[in-house]
Amino acid sequence: MKPKLILGLSGGVDSAVAAALLREQYEVSCVFLDIGLGGGEAAESLADSLSLPFQTVDIRDRLEHFVCADFQREYLAGRTPLPCARCNPLVKFPALLEAAEKEDAQYVATGHYARVTAGPDGRVLLRKGMPANDQSYMLSRLTQTILRRVVFPLGPYEKVQVRAMAAELGLSVAQKPDSMEICFIPDGDYAAWLDRRGGTPPPGDFIDKTGRVLGRHRGYHHYTIGQGRGLGVSGPHRYFVAAIDPVRNTVTLSDGSDLMARQVICVRPNWVAVDGLDSPMEVTVRLRHSRTESRGTIFPASGERVEVRLEEPARAPTPGQLAVFYAEDVVVGSAWIERSGETWN
């Protein structure tokens, strides 16, 4: 008898191929996580084409509480939030696990490009997917409790292979474009979404490091550290956002030379491959959702903080984003960026 598994089916090519792969080894039931923006009918049609059971689970309230409200708070505090990294451990996987409990299913799965393997002492290791489409960064907040029950069937594959498999299976979503937007802001205009919710800041001053006014900004929620486009300020050099001050309602601009940092202070770590950090550890670090990794050392710091010291300076470590620590392809852990320290001039 095959073990039971709950698959999060979005209606895209990744979860569709995941379903096709998983049904060879598991008794698969599909769950569409409804956030109130449609898509359920397409997912149900896809499940029907694969002859798999289907249900919809409404996660709107949970998404609002754990992700949307936090997204708003973070931007209004002058930080740049990372909603997918919060959604995975707080909304998406808990909802799938709740569905699994109701169906007496042992496992849950998604179409993420990552891998899980057994580690020492009963620990489960989270590993990178293939380099071209690795999504371990966004999964780095998952706990051992969740990882012990997760299956990622697409971990060994690249996206081009997945699309080819979808075409071979005759799936209608084989060439469906990838969704790059935040799921609850499908048009990608996060500032307009914040404005509709209310409480966003009014226009204020662009200033330089000496406090000299350079122009007017549209509201500091339109900007993020390191941004160089859409500023509308001219001068003797190109300008970049260097700091955001919600109290003074100012956005500080610079020539970008002060954005390089080799020390980053992070908070609220989630350790995956280890129980905790008791001594310095050499790792590679991702400071944003990209393929760029920097060599460095992480140090335990007071107050549940982690200090990151990089061998080479990184550009614009941004408060509100994640620092993810790797030992080769294994996720050691992650922590939220609070601020950068010593700069490299």
C-alpha cells in the first residue's frame, strides 16, 4: 500500500509535474490553497486530468494575519519584507499539514526546487535544488518539524526538464509562464497595494548624508535600500537609496559607495542543519534571493543575534531580507537582516 501524501497544487507547471511524479510512489491528494484571487478551477481541472482527488482550503485569514499585515508593517517601518519566506513556515506548509492530518497522510509536498535528505542524529537536512532554479533560500525558515514530513520531487531537476516532462505528459500547463509576483499582489505594484490599505506615508524629502535636500520622494514605501531607478533626482552622479528614516520621513541618497558592507547583523535565526551556533562557523551566505553567495564567517551574538563577517564586501544588505547560511549545498540556517555594520569604502 502506498503512503498517503498531500500535494499543494497551484495550477502551474511545477506542481503539475510534481503530482505526476509523486503518484508513482504515493497515494496523492491535491490541495489548492485559496487566497481569494481565483485559480482554483484551473487547479481542479489539472487534478482531474491526472485522476487525483482535489480539495480547496481557504487560507485568506491566515495569510492576512501572518503575511499581509506583516508586509505592511515592515514597509511602514522602512524595511523591505520578504513575504514568501514568511508564508512558507507560517501559512503554506501548516495548512498542508493540517489537511494531511485530516486525511491521515504522512507527507506533504510542493513543487519547490529543493531537496531534503536524512542527516545525523535524526535531523533532516534542507539542500539546494539545481543551480539554475534553486529555491532553498525561500524555504530556509522551515523547521525540523515541517521538514520531516516534506517531499520535494523537483529537487533533482531543472525547470527546462520539468517543462519537457509536462509536454511529454500532455499537460496543458507545459508552457504556462512562471509567476514572478507576490501572490497577493498579482500586478506587482506593491506600493499601490499598500496605499489601498491606508496609513502610508506622505511625500517627503530626498536628502544626502549631510542633510541637504535633493528633491522630493513619493512616500518612503516606494523605495528600498540600494535602489537606483525611478528616483527622479539628477545631480553630479547617479543616486542610490542609502537609508530610509520613517520618523523623519526622509530617504537618504548617495553615490552608492557607502552601500558595500562586509559585516551584517541578523536577528531571529532559524537553525536547520545544527541545533544552534555556539562558536564561529565558516559558511557561504546569500543576502537576497539570487544565485550570489559570499564566503564568510558567522558568529553568535547577544540577544539571539548572528553577526556575519564577509570575506568580500556585499552590496546593500537590506533590513527585512534574509541572510541564508550554507555549508556547500546544505542550508545551515537563516536569520533576518537587521542592519549592516562596517562599510567598505
